[in-house]
Amino acid sequence: MDNRIEARDFLMSRRAKLTPEQAGLRTSGHRRVAGLRRSEVAMLADVSVEYFAKIERGNLAGVSDGVLDAVARTLQLDDAEREHLFVLARAANGAAEPVRKRKPKNWAPRESLTRTLDAITSGPAFVRNGRMDILASNALGRAFYDQVFNGPGRGNLARFAFLDDRSHDFYPNWPAAADVTVAILRTESGRDPRDTQLHELIGELSTLSHAFRTRWGAHDVRRHGSGTKSFRHHIVGEVTLSYEGLELTAEPGLSFLIYTAEPDSASEERLRLLASWAATAANTTPAASPKTAAKTTTSEA
């Protein structure tokens, strides 16, 4: 990823999204665009138009944290967007990359991590990387995401969302799920611009999916820490689940996600039904079970 192009496109997209009214400016007469003018951002951020033009061209080298803060505040960036801007600035300034644990070519979960996943029995739990590969899962997670493994997704949530038509049934609000998926990948591309596998995935999705290309061009970023999602599973129907995302300190770049249902809810009962179905399927047709499909995934972490 070209850092200057990414910074330029990101800042221009944020300026285009913010109207003068949202920025507290009064306007009159015809405006060619709905967003803020470059001069208006410069005025609100208390920098010269020329200096902001330099920043918006992607020249972030040497820009102070104070100016970045002012720009972020003026453009009303949320926490994820602000972090993305500072990540791009650190890269432009040649900041040393954090020391990362060396990853094996074919990543495999530690036995203790597998035991931790298996200890969670009331909801889907899994480990994924920034490219949205599901690298390890508990039994309920394998049953919950069976279509992600058994189809074009090949164990990757982004491929599933954009290349597998079944995702439109799995996600009742597919457009919102697609937006989040792309925003996670865009955030990861800023954090790890040298990830060749991520570039290959983005290229694949851009080539095969117009919906992905459109969203990728929006330059939206997102933190994926906690929240509530609705799903429509092909076995048990609609469920609404809360999720918590945890960063694995022993495995830099990997996230541990756990989904749970409201106690005594229909969703909780349907998760129990899914767990029962998964146990039966594993005992009767292990070769076709989601667990077997998951084991075939060899994505590098």
C-alpha cells in the first residue's frame, strides 16, 4: 500500500463527508460539493491553506501530533479514524515497526489456546487475524460458521461476505455487515501495509466483487471491540448475539471473539439447538462436519 496515496484518499474522503453545517459554519450561495472546502478545514484547524493542502496530498512526514489532533478534531474523526490517521503519520515519519513475534508459515493454535476455546460451550468463540481468516474455533463456532468454511469463503469472513451468496441470508442486514467487513480490512491495511496476503485478498475481492470495490473506495475504518449483531443461521434461524473482542497479547495481530446470547432468550435456546445439531453431525458424518472443514484451513496468522 502506498502510504501517501492512502493518506490522501483517506483525508479527502473524510472532508467530503463533513458538511459545513456539521462543522458549525454558515454558508450562502451555491457550493459545488456538499463537503467542506480545503480552506475551511485549514481555518478550523488553525493552519495555513498551503500547509493543509500539503497534508491532504499525503505528505504527513514531519507533521506534529498537535496539527494531526487539530485536523482530526476539525474533521470530527472517531477513535478508529483518528488512530488510522496517526498510524499513517507514523509510517510516513519512518517510525520503527513494533517487534512482532515471528510467525510460522502455517500457523497452528497452541494447545492451551485450543483448550481455552473448547472451554467456552455456551456461545461461538474463535480466533481471527486482521485479514479475517478464522484460525481456530470452538465446536459451536465451527457449527455457527460452517458455511464460511464450506464454500467460497475458504475460512475467511471477507470472502464469505462478498463471494458467497449465502451470506445475504446469514446476515439479515447484509449491507451493514459488508460495510463493517471492509472497514476492518481497511484498518488492517493501515496497521500492516506490508502484508502481501492482505494485498492479495483485497485484489481478489476487488476483481470479483463490485460491492467490495465500492466500499473499499469509501476509506472507512473501524474498531471491532464489542456490540450486538443479528444472524440468520441455516439450521436454527434468527439469533441476536452480543460479542466481545479481545486482543491476544501472546499472538500479536490476532483477536479472540466470543458471542453470547441474552439469558433465557430465544437466541440462547437456538444456540443450544445448534450445539446439539453439531454434536450429532460430528458423530454421524465427521467428514462433512464444520469441524473437519475448519481443520483444512492453513492460513498464516
